[in-house]
Amino acid sequence: MFFAILNFTLSGAIAIVGILTLRKVSTPNEVVFASLPLLFALHQFTQGFVWLGMYHLIEPRALHMAEDIFVFYAQGFLQFLVPFALWLIEPAGIRKSLIGILTIIGALLMIYTMWGLSVQPTSVSIENNALAYLNPWTDKLWVALIYVLTTCGSLILSSSIAIQLFGWLNLIGLTIIYLLKPYAFTSVWCLYAAAISVLLYFYFVERRIAFLQEIKEKESGLSRRLEWELQNLKSRYPRLRERFQKRFENWGTVFSLRRK
């Protein structure tokens, strides 16, 4: 029961950070990547129900549904979602092109794993106080290597130091987890990735500051330009405004007399 409470508590804390992260979005292209902490929070919330099912506290049908949601997201969708989200926000250049290639590879792997997960049942068990998800279709070394390449590789390729740090932390964490608990790799790594995804909040805070500073500089430059143009026009045509103003006043007087 402890681990179910842990998952629910962690998901609630990460969800708060996830909502705050989404509030720091500056452009539509950032929405997908900024959604990752919130999606990780929902993912851990789902695993909380898997724990409840393993303790026979919910019906088997609800347990199977929670298992499917967790596995399809962890093993079937993340390998495409992560590089795609990064490709959207990465500036044009060689890094964006490489991340784009990883996005295509991730999409192909997603199709492969999604189909396999839908036809091959996933078994879930508790081993050494950890959930072990096993599916014969995805339990292959080449699948794991491509998975790590598309997720951690795309993060490390980012031009942002903060995102690179997030990628390296994930790579180091999954390596340690694989060496210590290979049977529970999916559940433990997703828990770890969800916990460190809160670092993305600080990345978007920094990005928001840069975005607002850029707007401020553009507005300041535009104001100076408009002020210069206004002064230039006034110096060239000093009496133009007065003439137009008098003409409009005369027209207004004539119009008022006609109405009377």
C-alpha cells in the first residue's frame, strides 16, 4: 500500500509543477514539451491504480485498464513524444535536423510497439517491492537501444544546456536502474523520470524571461522609432496639423448649421 500512496503523492506534486510549467509557455510550439511534467504526473497516477490492483483493492477490469494505459504510454508513445516535442522548439540547424531524424525513428518504433502491445498481453507482477511489466514483444535489446536513442539521445542533442542536463540525468538514471533492477526497468525509470521532470519548469522560466525581454526590447525600439518619426514629421510640417484641425472645425460648424 505504501507504493500506491507514493505514486499518488508524487503524481500530485508533479502535477502542480506541470501546471506551473504550462503557464510559462510563450509560443504554441512549446506546449507539447511543456506538457511532459503533467503527462508524467498522470502516468504515475495511473501506476498508483496498478498498485491498488496488485493488492486486490480494485476490480481486475480496472487493473487491466491501468496496466494498458501505463505500458502504452511508457513503452509505446514516449519514444516518439519526446523527440517530437523537442523538434518543435529547437531552432533551425543541424541539431533540429538530427532530432527530426530521431523523431521519424521514434514514430516507426511507436508503430511497432503499439501494434505488439495490442496483440501481446502484458504481465505485471511484484518483484522485490517493484512492479515488473513484461511483454514479449517489447522485451528485446534492440527495442530498448532504439528507445534510449530516441528519448535520451534527442534530449542530449538539444541546444539548451538545461535540456541536455535533463537528458544526461535520464541516461545515467536508466543505466543504474537497468543494472540494479532490470526486471522493473519500466516502472522504476518512469518514476525517476517523472521526479526529475520538474527541472523542466526552470527551463521554461528561463525561456519565458528571454521571451519577455525580447518583447520589451522590440517595444522599446519601436517606441524610439515612432518618436523619431513623429518629431521628424513635426519638424518638416510644423503647421500641417493646425491646418487640418482648423479645416475639420470649419466642416463641423457647417454641418451643424445645415442640421439646424
